[in-house]
Amino acid sequence: MIRFSKYIWLYMCISGLVLIPGIISLFVFGLRPSIDFTGGTLVEVTKGAQVTEEELERLGREDGIDVVDTREEAQSIIVRAKPVPNESLAKFESDIRAVASDSANILRIETVGPVLGQELLTKAAVAAGIAIIGILLFVAYSFRNLTYGIAAIVALIHDVLVVFGSFSLLGRVFGVEVDTLFVTAFLTTMSFSVHDTIVGFDRIREYGKKGEHRTFAERADTALTETMGRSLTNSFTIIFMLLALVLLGGETIRWFAVALLIGTNSGT
């Protein structure tokens, strides 16, 4: 049996080192929302000798497009603007091709209205609230003890804060935006976090039913020791797949995979 409970303060310090910078960043800078939530138009163009951030901003001004910001990726440049009429967008696209001598490749154009963006944000918050309440009630009922449900939610909130704090820092440093895929990632993190927690709780409950005269810490240490191999094996199959997506996947799903990878590691 590994004495996990003996080093509880070490685990709290490690969690603090991860959580505190992220929480401070969340309060000071917040998250960087994509057009999915704010509304607007996003244009992604392949980079080239003539296609630069400054040139795209100049073309946007000439075509009457209110450019919010531009961001340079590995192989492309992303232009984010306030909602753009179809005529201005078509002219902007043709001007880009003209400047680049028809060599520019427009990878994607996305337009979302502000009303739809607010609706997505509201639905994401409601979905998270329903999930938390549902998990709390389900775990409390399954183990016939509200304390188990509260403990599971505390662990869940820990993992979600790690994801949110990490993306707040990534948004500040690298300009990473959160979109609807991020919502999918953090909801998935919530379910994955509780999965391993329930496995450990179930083993602890078994020892309690056997009437063994051991402290709760000893029962918890034994349960964690016995389930550690299963949890790591299960988690690493997911982590290897997510690493492959981060390294080899496309730009559009890369940060979605990063969010899942952070959440999976924290949950594990």
C-alpha cells in the first residue's frame, strides 16, 4: 500500500502552483472569446510574401471592414472583425487574391451574429450548471452519502479551473481564443474527472462495508493503490491519442485537443 495521504500537503502545493496563476489570470485578463460568443466575422488566409498582418489590416480599412485584431499562426493569418456585409466580404476576398497575385488561399470564412453568440454563451453556462447538479445528486444517491457528492464536485471544479486558468494564460500569451469546441472540451473534462473519482469512492465504500478496522485515510490509500494501475492505463490511451491530435491535427481542432489534454492530465 502506498501512503498517498502522507503527502497530502505536497499535492495541495502542486495544485496551488497550477491553480493560482490561472485564477489570477482569469480575474485580471479573463478568457479571450472567439466570434462564436462575441459575434463577428473570421477570415483565415495562408501566409505569403505579400500577405502579411499589416497588409490585411490595410485592405480591411479600405473595404470598410472594422478589423478587431489579426493573429499569425504557423501557416496562416487569422483576421477577426465585427460583422461584415456580404458585399464588403466579397471585395475583401478579391483584394486579398489581387495583392497575392491569386496565390492566396482563403482557408475559411465564418460569420456569427451577436445574438447567436450570446445564446451559445448562455447555453454553455446552463449546460455546465445542469451537469454539476446532476453529478452531485447522482454520486450522493449512489453512495447514499452527500459528502461523496460534494467531494466529487470539489475535484471536478479543481480540474475545470485548471483548464480555464490555462486557457486564460494561453489567451494572454499566445492569443488563444475559446470557442464552442472549448465548451465541449471542458464538459468532457467534467465527466472524465468524476469517472476516476467514482472508481476510487466505490473501492473505499467496499472496505467500509467489510467492517475493517482501519482509518478512512488507510482505506483511501489502499483504494488508490489498487486502482492506480487501471486509472493510468485508461488515461494514457486517451493522452497518447490527444498528443497525436495536438502534434498532427489541423489548426481548427488543435486547441480543442489541447484543452482535452490539459483536462485529462488534471483529472488523472
